[in-house]
Amino acid sequence: MENLPEHFDSLFSVDCVIFGFDEGELKILLIERNEAPFNGWFALPGYFVEPIEAIETAAQRILFESTGLKGIFMEQFYTFGALGRHPQGRVITVAYYAMIRLIGNKEVAPLPTAHFAKRAVWMSIKDMPELAFDHSRIFRKSFEKIKNKISYQPIAFELLPEKFTLTQLQQLYEVVLNKKLDKRNFRKKMLAYDILKELDEKQKGVSYRAAKLYKFDKRKYAKNFQKELSFTR
Amino acid sequence: MENLPEHFDSLFSVDCVIFGFDEGELKILLIERNEAPFNGWFALPGYFVEPIEAIETAAQRILFESTGLKGIFMEQFYTFGALGRHPQGRVITVAYYAMIRLIGNKEVAPLPTAHFAKRAVWMSIKDMPELAFDHSRIFRKSFEKIKNKISYQPIAFELLPEKFTLTQLQQLYEVVLNKKLDKRNFRKKMLAYDILKELDEKQKGVSYRAAKLYKFDKRKYAKNFQKELSFTR
DNA sequence: AATATAAGGTGTATTTTTTACACTAAGCAA
DNA sequence: TTGCTTAGTGTAAAAAATACACCTTATATT
């Protein structure tokens, strides 16, 4: 949410909660504002929707401006329209979450192009500061949603590299669900879903026994799933 | 979604999918338009959000104008903002679903106050015609959401009278999930959740053995539920 | 070459949950 | 009194979830 443009028919904006997973931590992309209001605060990437622009398109545009990436998994999750959520007038924000493959891609999050941003950072959700506007609330809602969603839809794979180990996958579930999972049970259950393809390839560059790599297999998933994933333990 | 007002800063509207349950059927409240565009078509109750009005407030207002009721269970579920969804210009709609206790209350749905509506009707979801604008799509999305939600949150009770029988409750689950459930298993599971209060009272006015009445017990629910309901069979 | 280190990988027994399934009881109406 | 209609109930089998510990493998260190 930013300063209001000079002319507008509609005070909509889109804000994006962009998740990444790296070093065993769930992170989100924040920008540091260098403009009033909330100068110096961290905020979610977001901007006004153009008068002739679908919301979905605006969300993709903001994601591209923040990360340089296109074709990213993205989902609308809630619309915030309380009075007083923006100090300069009534603004309605449609919020999206998105998921980026960060592992082996630390350079994602270039200097943001938006004029009101000093820099962009990947912030671990453990270290989240209070955010500008009502963005802390937006973040919390997004986190609830993905926590729920990861338990029955294969969104975890959007955060992992194409080839990943079962340990990486488990760590991701653990950090999202905020709960320790049993290694043997996790693997048994995940493999039983029969949605992964085991590769003839191993992890590289580790100083211990290398783990097998797996891919998410969309075709198997489509075949096997009228049922849903379910992860709690 | 209606004709555009003369002046506006923002083209937001709110549309409501208002569910009711009666005669073993799930119904939604539709209005029949008597104005272009879509003159004569059925549509969801909805209207523009005032420039100084929270979205939530607008939703409650529309619900009140459509039903005469206040304090109804209501939840925002999606925002529709494609270009071209409204023939007269770009309109963004925040959609809500709401749930009304219809059983023993057939008079809910007075003549709607909105000028563009000829009449309001409770339409069984089995008989749904194609709706004006993109309202069919909005309805389908709302139905997906409540289907999902009823499986793990106690929203069914919002559609039943305060005192209900287990058979009514089961019928409601069956019609929402679109799936026949086993009577013994349903009762066993529902009672095991320990969220109902069994009353010393029976159904009246039926020409067969009267069933016991139950109430949803919010206090028990709050106590017992960090876990969630789960109904599939 | 031997050893230490760190994560990878695996199976079984127990408990809990889900499922399938059919008859008697109660109340009203004719 | 009989017939009709829905209410109400239990058990056994199958499936899913849980708890739990040790050997293997690759690399790094001495």
C-alpha cells in the first residue's frame, strides 16, 4: 500500500505475500519503504490496480516487479477493506500469496523497481517485525491459509527445487505446520500417496551421505487424487 | 451487480450467496432483476459499496436489505475482478456467503427493497438457472467453499433451527457433501465430538415416532476443539 | 588406512479410526 | 389392532495412524 496516485477511479490495490523456503526456514519477501507513510518500515510488495487491469493481472505484475519472475504459483486468499486501514483514505486490497523456489536461487529478489522501496529482503517468518499498514494482519491470514492448504494440496512442491530430497520436503512441512514429524511415518505416508518420482540421481556437494532426489509427478498426482493429502504428524 | 451509479470513486460491489436449508434441500436466495442489463434474469443479491463504508458493513447491509435479518453468520470467500465481468465497465466484487435458519421461518425473504429487483425467491440448488453476470461462477465457488468448510468447522448449525434432530443434521451434511452417509456411523461420530447438548424435548407435529432434539453447544465446542470435525462418510 | 561425524534409510507392533452392516422400538393413523 | 414410518442402537473387520531405534553410507579428519 502506497501513496495514492493523483487520479483514480478505484482505490484498489493488490498486496502479495511471497513465500520462499531456504536453509530450513520459511521466508517472505518484504520491501523497506522510503516514503511516507510508514517511511522506513517493512511492508508487503503491493501496488494499486490500474483502472483497466484484471486483479489477477495486477498480482502477476507486482510479483514480476518484485522478483523478476513470471509464471509463479499464486492464489488470492482474502480482501481487506476496513475503513482506516490506510491513513490517506479508503483503500481496498486484494491479497495474494505466492510461492517461489529459493533453494539454489538466492539472487531472487533484485532491487525492486518500485520507487517507494529502498530495498527488498527475504525475512524469516521467525524474525518478522511489525509491518506497515495492516500488513502484519495480512501476513498472519496468509500463513493460516497455507498451513491449512499444505495439509491437503500439493503446494509444498512450489517452494522446493524441481529435484529435492525427502528430508527437505519433511523440513518444509515441519516449518509450515510448526510441528515435528516422525521421519519413518512421514516417508511411508508420502511415498504411499504415489505422487513422487524417484530419480536415479543423488544430492551433490554435501559432506555426508547424499540423499536420493525426487520430483513431484503431476501426472501421477492427477491420476491418484480425487482423494487428498493429509499431514498432521 | 447492477447499473452503475452516476458518480463513484470506486467500483466495488458486494454480492452475497445466502444459503438456507428447508424441506431437506439446500437453497439460495436469488433476486429477479427488472432492469437492464440482464432484465428478467436471476442474480445474487448485491450492490455497490458506499465510498465510506467497510466491506463487511456493506455485506451486512445487503443481507439486511434482502432478508430483514441482522447478526447472521457471514464470511467473505473470494473477490472477482476480471475485466468484462460487468457489461457496463470494470467492477470488482467481494463475495460473501451467509447462512440463514429457514426451517420454521419460511417468511424470510420479504419483498426486497432494492429498486432493481422484481422479487426474491429461495431457489433449490438442484434447480439453479444460469444467473446474471458471472454470478453462476460466484455461486459455484461459494458452494465449493462451504462443502470444504462444513467438513471441519461447525457451520452446519447456522442453517438449522436452534433445536434440531440428528436426522436433520445428517440430511444437511448429505445434501452439502452430495453423498449418502451411514446413519449409525454419522451419529456415533457426531456424538463422539461432544459438541451437542441433548435436550429433554422431542420433535412435535410429526405423524411418526418423534426424534430427540439437540442443540449445538458452543461451550463444549470451544473446550473440545483444537481438533477439527471431519466428515466424509 | 583408520576413525569420527553426520545424515540417510528402513520395519514392526500397537492403537485408533473408519467402515460395513440390519434389526427392534416408538408413535401416530387408519 | 394393525400398518406405516422414522428413531435408535452395537459389533466385527479393515484401514490408517502412531510410536519407536538401529544399521548404512559418504565425507572429512587424523
